[in-house]
Amino acid sequence: MPATDINVTQALHARRSVRAFTDKPVDPALLKEIFAAAQRAPSGGNLQPWQATVLTGAPWQAVKDAVAVRIAMGREGYEPEYDIYPKGLTEPWDARRFGVGEALYASLGIPREDKAGRLAQFMDNYRGFGAPVMLFLHCSRIMGPPQWSDMGMWLQSVMLLLVEHGLASCPQECWAMYGATVRRTLALDDGQILFTGLAIGHADPAAAVNQWAVPRAPLDEVIDWQGF
């Protein structure tokens, strides 16, 4: 698929975490082009600490099947790589997290008392929302917070390039809850730590879950201007 006529600002506004994909396959040659361009992402000391495993077809299904077994075990099945959210999350961050979750379920018409409906939607995380491609981003365990920041810049570069080429994505740290299972299925050694998944594919434009507006904090909450 050729690149669309879109600039970086437009790509930033167009990018969203897509939670309903079509089953249309993604051209692997295009993915290689996107990943090659993303290699220009900055990293401290040019370490380029990011490593990714990209799956489709049977290997992707194998991960879904392996994690489904752990999910069926309940809390005993958890194998978290790290705390996805800080313990004791305070305001304004707790309100932002709660608000986006409620808005998501509202877009689907799932009320708070519909526990089964909410659980079913949550479980769709572990099917990649139907995406035909899953990227698992990982790095060496010797890497620290600065290198995790580098991984985030690489990931953002990939997501914006996907938008440029008419594709969609959803970053999914939820896979880290079953990190050891994912790593075993991918044949990654214990020297690697799983950061996140990234579902990749074509967005389903008719899905309500892909249409609700995701709020962002106003600048005065996040920027402190000094000397201007």
C-alpha cells in the first residue's frame, strides 16, 4: 500500500488505539519498509535497545492459545513482567485511567453492571481485537528506564508510520501480565523482558469502539512555561 498524503501533525491526530480490526492481511514488504524507517528513532548512545518479534498466522494463534490457558487459571495464571500502572495511583492520573475505560464501555453500550459484557470486551485484548498481525516488543533485562524510553520512541515511530500507510494499531501492555508465557511461546530466553504487544492491521470503520473521542489533558495541566 503506498503512503498516504499525510503530514506528522495529521498522523498524530489520526492515530488511535484501534480495538476492532478486519481480517484483511497486511503486506509483509510494507511492514519491513515501516520498520526500516522506524530505525531512525532516537536512542541514548545509539543503543537501539528495542527488539521485536512480529507474528501472523499459526505463530500468532499459538501465543493466543498459550495465554488463554493461563487466563483460565485465574490469578494463579498471572506472570507479570512489571507493574503496568503504579501502585497507589493518585489524581489526576487515576481519574484519566477510569474515565477512558468508562468511555470505552459506553461506546459499546456496556453498562457498569454488565460484568459479563465488560469481561468479554476485556478478553478481546488477548485476541488482539482481531488484528492479523501482532508485534511483541522486548529488550534485554540489563536495560533501564532510559532504554525503555527509547523503546517508546521507536514504538511511536512505528505507529505513526502505520497511519501514514493507511494501517492501524493498538499498543497492548496487557500482554506483559502473561509475559513469561509469551516469551516461552516465542522462544525468547529469560534474558529478555516483554514490554508490550502492538496489534497491527486494518481498522474496522463500522465498529463503534473505533469512533469515540479519546480526551487529552489541556496544556496547562502538563506544561509549565518559564521565561516566556
